[in-house]
Amino acid sequence: MNTTIHEMIYSQMNHFLDKSTDKNGQVSFDKVIEIATWTGAYIIRQRHIQNKEISQEEMQMVLGTIGNFCKESFEEDFTKEDFDLLSSKTLELLQKPTFDSDSREYFGQFYR
């Protein structure tokens, strides 16, 4: 299971970042954090829908995997503070009553 979630996160992050790069092959760090936040929240939400619950460990695994992706991709540019920001923004997104419809709209931009 961990491998599947790990592979899914890496695949989705790569896809969304590829779609977000400008003509110079650059993507802003704010955009990276935004994509990571939405990706983490969406995966946590989907796991919750599938299993009717999600453990703290599972949430930490999702956030940790996204953090690892960012650390591997951006090395010293991705700090502990960035991870903490990503984690707190992910939890904020999940608390929004409109998250399911908001996430469909957000991710829709990558498939137009």
C-alpha cells in the first residue's frame, strides 16, 4: 500500500509540476507548495472516503511522502518551515466544507 501511495504521489506531483512550468521550464516555489498542498489534501480525502476514516499515521505518511518529493526535487530550497507550511495548509483545505467541489475545480485546470 505504501508503495502505491508513494508512486501515486510522485506521479501526480510530477504531472502537475510539468503542467505548471512556464516556457522557460520554471515553476514558482509558491506554485510548488500550492500543488503539494492540494495533492496531499486530495489523497487524504480520498483515503477517508474509501475507508470511512483515516488514521493519523496514514495522514503523516501522505504528508511525509509529499515532503520527501519536494526535498528530493528542490533540495535545500525546501526547508522544515516549508514542510510545516505545507502540512498546515493541507489541513486547512481539508476543513473547508466545499473541499470536494473546490478540488475538482482546482485539478481540472491541469486537464484542460
